[in-house]
Amino acid sequence: MKYFDFIKRLVTFKKYPLFRTVPFRYLLLNILILSVFISLPVITSLTSTVNTFGQLTEIDDEIPDFQIDNGVYRGEDSLISLNENEVLFTSEITTENADELSSSVLFAFLNDGIYISGIQNGTFSYSFIGDITDDESLKQFVTSQMSSLYFYIFLYVAIYIVVIYFFIFTLMLFLSLFLSFTAKLAGRKTDYMNWFKIGSYIMMLLSLPIGIIAVFTETFYWFILLIALIPYYYYLKKLPQQKKTHS
């Protein structure tokens, strides 16, 4: 497939000038794949959270007695272990102190709101789950709404990827313009769209290890992108010199 031919050219440092022939749809596909790779930690964390939440049906007798009264948790403190994850019920910790929670806690009922691991600014007021007002309504929600919950998570992930997609597209567009401008200053014959096309392949390939590492370490090692300087520099060296005009 022609798409993979360009990947082979990139990693083998061959025929870089021919990246100008990359169809625009490949560029869009690369940015989509890049967005998915970057979103991997969010996707895996949310999936794990929902799966853990769903397992509460198996141990509903361990859910403590509680009530949500005027947006405040009132009830027993309890830490429920589900495989390697935990669900916390406590009135001692507020959403402002959610960073004190153990990394194994995927879902928590806190004093003034809930905590969901894997979501940026992952604390919400209890109005976010208005149908859950006590332990009985929580049990009923888990039993009857799990299929809908997966749909909402899918919707959240889709929106998240779309936002990342347009952010990356804009960022790479300006990066391509900057690199093309730099190449012109160096006396090279260049075009920003060529930089855009080759850059989409470079970033797509490098985002894979970044995303996988982040899934296991919860840390984005952005310095990996420094490797992009190698093919970028090689491409710059392959650009022909601009013809000098004589007045």
C-alpha cells in the first residue's frame, strides 16, 4: 500500500523529496492516528474506571450507607478494592485535595464532589450525577445504566480526540510554515505543504512510543519528539538550492 511506502522512506532515509507526492488524505489520517496515540492514556484510564465501576454490582453489599445532602457526602468512609483498583467513599477529602489520592483510586465519592481518574481536572460536583443521592440509588444506577455509561465514555473520548486533532493540525501547520521560512532563509527551494506532509509522518510514528509509555507511566515523555530533528534536518539537506537570479 502506498501509505506504508512513505513510512518505509521515512525510516530508511530514502527519497525524502518524494514526500511532496503524499496525498492530502494521508496527512489527515496521520494526524488522526497521532491524536489517538496521544489520547491512549485517557482512553485506557477511562475504560479501566468504567470497568471498575461496573464491578460494584458484584460487591454491592460492601457499598457503605451514605447520602448526598446539599452537594455534600454524608456517610461512612470505605475503600473498596476491585482487582488492582480501588473505589473510595470518604467525607475527609475534598475535591481540592484530590491530588492526595492514591494512584490506585479510579473513582471516589469525596466530601464535596466525585473524582474520576484519567480525566483532566477530574473532579466534579455532585450535580454531575444528580440521579445518585444515596447508596441505594448508586446500586440501581450501576445495575441499570452501565450500557449507557459506556456510550457516554465513548462520546467523551470521541470529543477529546476531535479537540486534540484540531489542536495538532493547527500546531503542525504553523510549525510547517516556520520550517519552510527557515529553509528559505537557508537558500533552499521549499514549500510549507511538503513540510506539513513529511511532518505528519514523523510525528505520527513518534507519538506511538509516547502514548504507550504514558499508558504505563502516566507521564508524557515529550523529549522523544527531539528525535524528529533528525529526519527534519535530513529533509532540509535534501532540498535543492534556490536558483540565484541575476539582475
